[in-house]
Amino acid sequence: MAYDAHPPAETSMAKLVLRLGVKLRFAKDQEIFAQSDAADLLYLVVSGAVRTMRLFGDGRRQIAAFYFPGELIGPEAGAVHRFAAEALDETVVVAVRLSTLDAVAGGPELERAIWQATRRELERVQEHLLVLGRKSAAERVASFLLTLARRTPGLHVSVPMSRQDIADYLGLTIETVSRGISEFKRRQYISATSTHQFRLTGLSALQTLASGEAAA
Amino acid sequence: MAYDAHPPAETSMAKLVLRLGVKLRFAKDQEIFAQSDAADLLYLVVSGAVRTMRLFGDGRRQIAAFYFPGELIGPEAGAVHRFAAEALDETVVVAVRLSTLDAVAGGPELERAIWQATRRELERVQEHLLVLGRKSAAERVASFLLTLARRTPGLHVSVPMSRQDIADYLGLTIETVSRGISEFKRRQYISATSTHQFRLTGLSALQTLASGEAAA
DNA sequence: CGCTGGATTGAGTCCGGTCAAGCCTTGTGG
DNA sequence: CCACAAGGCTTGACCGGACTCAATCCAGCG
């Protein structure tokens, strides 16, 4: 899941998208695509970050995933998007029509790359499912921080999303997320340089928590 | 998600698996494959039913999915299974080595079929995610019954799994599942002919509940 | 330097979990 | 064919963790 773990096929697809695609810029909270929009574009995040989400009729919201620079959005969808995508922040993406990609570089190579992207997406969602199904609030927050940490080297974690975004990703409320983070600070599992920048000072304690074992 | 909605590519793959595969019989609760087993086989459920699940260190269990006759298990996995699979009941599956499938009918047709199966799997997991992230106990149970109902025609729903299985699928306890079902009976949303056979007598009420809107 | 909106903290409530009885179905053996 | 045992399911009483409501804090920004 770290950048350097991307299989070759997808890395080369990313390069292809960069070459063929159109660069688009989105402001914070701006919609990149809506639920039930046609899903004929593939997106590569260049800078910033993206959330995909579904909104329920009564205002409840579930965030399905976050996407960071270097990651692809889109191939998981069928003809129509099943989730909406929004920029977390000032964000640049490169978009390319799937048919264009196919015309220029179609064939088994492309199919395999798209399948790999879909497969990785599936694995992520399955891990997310475990967190939502069987973990306590503290375990969820710990899992979340560790997942973010895995995407950047070192113990420094950048958390570009709001507490509300985290809550809607983890199936919690902002208050519960905030309490979790405060508790981790108190126990010195983490230290904060700002509300969105942490340092994981008790990595193993967090890992124990996230894995769902009882901690001392 | 109903049988007749299966895209052609996957239906033809199912036929291929049936022709090339080996028929295996499993007793109730018997393991079909373990987590971290090599994932080089594709399974087609012929009769019975299968659950895939992950077990945590402290005994907590999350069921990822249920599979019924006509459905494929396996293509979602990488080199190694990330979940274990067990028979819900006396179950027959046909298993075929992916390399065999590839040798006999390799090529873009097969790749596309596997990708489609992966994609449908992803969609299912994403819907499951919404249920776990943002729904109340009653909403979860309603969603579950409706998902099962969608797989067979008519209002009759067969629920072959135990209450414990349902609980571990929905992120609840058996008691809460049982209370939910009892409440639905009381309100006459469902009627039961046995503990594992229901009739959806209040379909629209269940749908309203499951969709997450406030009900009267 | 004050304003604004996100984040934190506190108090109280409630939904779902826990613990504990019973019930009912299924299967088995007399 | 019935008696009984075993295990899954249901129901009840109580508890606790996460939610709700509300007040404050604080960082970023004009």
C-alpha cells in the first residue's frame, strides 16, 4: 500500500494517464464526480486528496475511501458511479476517458492493470469492513492513524481530513474521534504538532490496539 | 445480484469451471480454505452455502460474505487467501486451478470474466460497508433480509445461516439480531415458518428501514 | 486583534452489549 | 412413538460505551 509497493502494471498505467489525461483543479470540498454520474473517466490524483462517499437521505454520510497523490480513482465503478468524489482540499487530478486509454494502449496489458487496481481497491475495502464490523472506537482511530502512516515513510503522519471526515469514515461521531485522539495524546501514543500533524511516538501500542488484542 | 443478472462472461466462466473442475463435498462448518492458504483455486458453489470470514486474536469474528449456488469464490484473492472459507451446511463446490483455466481458455475473455467477478465482489463489499458504518441494528437486520431476498424470487426468504453467523456478518450480537427479528415479526414485517424460513409480508416497510430513512 | 468555524471537553442519555434464564426445535435412543 | 438431552434461539434485566447536546477552546484569517 506504500507507493513503492505499487505493482509495475499500475505504475505504468499512472504514467499513461499522466500523458494522455487532462489536468483538473478542484477547490476544497468541490465535487469531482457525483453519485450516478457516468463513470467513463479514470482519475489520477496528482496533489491534494480525495474522498469518496455516499450520502443517505437523512443526512448520514459514509466515506468509502481516501485517495492520495499517485493513486487511481475510478476503475472500480461500473457504467455509473456508485459513490461521489470530493476534494479534501485544493486538489489536482488528471482525468482520462477510458475509451481513449483503450484506443491508445488497449489490450491485455491495460485490462490487467485495471484489474489489479480493482483488486487492490477490494482489499482495502475488505480491511475497512473489518474495522467497521468488529472494532471499538479507540481501535478504529488507531487503525486509521496506522493506515495513514503506512502511506508515508517515517513516524510523521499528516491528517489532511477534518474530524468529521474521519468520523464518517470510521462510523463514529466527531466527538468520539476527538476523544480517541486526546486519549492517545494523554497516553503519549502520539504527539501533535498541529491538529492535522501527528507523530507516532507509541507505534507498538497503537498496533496492539488496532489489531484488536487486549492491551495492558 | 439475482441469478439472471449475472453478466454473460461470468455465466460462461461458471460453465467452464463446471466442466474442468473437481467436485468437492464439505460437511457443515468444515473449512474449504484457510486464511493464508495459497489462493490458486477458483470455486463455484453448486449446492449448500459458504461463508468467508476473518478471526481475530481475541475470538471476535467478522464474516465478509456469504456465497450461494451459482456464485464464484476466489478471484478476489491475491496469491494468498485473506479470509477463510467454511461450509454453512452440507455443501458441494467445484474447484478448478486458475492455471488450468488459463491453459484451456486463457486470453482476454477469461481475464474479463475474472475482472467482472472481482468488480461485483467489490460492489457487494462496498454496500456491506455502508451497512456496517452508518446503520442501526434494526436497519442492519432489515438490509440483510432484503439482500437475501434479492437472491431468490418471491417473498419467501431462506436463511440457512445461524444467528451467530448473521451477527458476525452485521457487526452485532446474536441477541440483538434475535430481537430485531422478533420485532419485525411483532410488527408483521415478516412471518416465520421456521427459524430459518421467512416470508416478507411488509416488504416496503423493510425497504424503508433498510434505506436508512426514518419510518413512521 | 477580533471573528469564525473546527476541535475539544463535559454531562447526561440511550442503544446495543453482557449476563442470565428459559424456550423450542431437532435429533437420538429406549 | 415417545422421552429426553443438547444446542440454538429468544427473552429479560442490567450495564456501559458511544451518541447527543451544550459549552468552551483555539487556530487560522481577515
